[in-house]
Amino acid sequence: MIDEEKIEQAVRLFLEGIGEDIHREGLIDTPQRISAMCKEIFAGIGKDAKEHLSVTFHTDGNEMVIEKDITFYSLCEHHLVPFFGKAHIAYIPNGKVVGLSKLARTVETYARRPQIQEQLTAQIADDIMECLKPKGVMVLMEGEHLCMSMRGVNKPGTKTVTYVCRGEFEKNPALQTAFFQMIK
């Protein structure tokens, strides 16, 4: 649960710490704005992403299902600086499918907490495997990390790509290749 008062105190201390005048017109309401922002960007904390995958539908098909270009925004847990990009998910049903929006909601729930991209990718794949019990899952995420773009090495436009294979995708390189071709 977000503690608005603590966040506002922390923001005031932070602003003073960097040498700002917290009574300056442009900063007077900043602690409250940051607190409100935290409710939104950290909305995934304490939420179970699996709830989005709990309603399934029977299918006789076992062809690969792909949802690509799912936009995500998250915050690097090391610097609390944003990283953002696209997630691509494929799974091979084993008797059941989930509504397509539920895949995007799963991505959103995990992205809305301090996170690292490697963990985010694995969490999504593992939840799909656990909840849908498909024959296989593959998740690929590509993100730009502002901790690399606007600070540190200062390399804007650099993309970090992570992917995870579970089930049939681990065993069958041809499935991986097909996935990579389809998300191009």
C-alpha cells in the first residue's frame, strides 16, 4: 500500500538534498504530484498477475498464439529510472487459451513495480506456464533503459533484449526461429 505522507516527506528531503528551494512556486505541489504518480507507476506492487490468466477458454487448436508489440513501462529497481519498450509473447495451447488482453494485463502488472527486465521476462513466461499449462511459452522483451541512456554511459537508443523459452520452445529451435520471424 502506498504511504502518501512518507513519499511526500521523502520528495521534500530529496529536493532539499539536491539544493532546491521546496517553497519555490514550481515545487510547492511536487511532493503531492510525485505521490499521485507513485500510485500509478507502482500499481503492480502487491497484485497477483496470475489473476489475469485465471479465466480460460477451451480450444482444440494447438497452433502457436502470438501477441506482439505490447508496450510496457517500468522502473529499474537499481536506479528508479524508467525503462520501456515492447513485449512479445507466444504460447502453444494445450486445450485452453486466454483472452488476448489478459496477456497484456499480465505484462502490465509485473512492469508496474521496481523491476529488472530479465526478471520481468521470466515472471511473465512462468505465470503463463503455470496458469495455462501450454505446451510451451516464449517471451521476448526489448527495452530502452534510461539508466543507460540519460546517465551512466549515456547511450540513447540502446536496446536490451531478453527472452525466455519454456516447454516446447526450449526443445525446438525451429519454434524459436518461427517466433523470431513473426515478431519482425
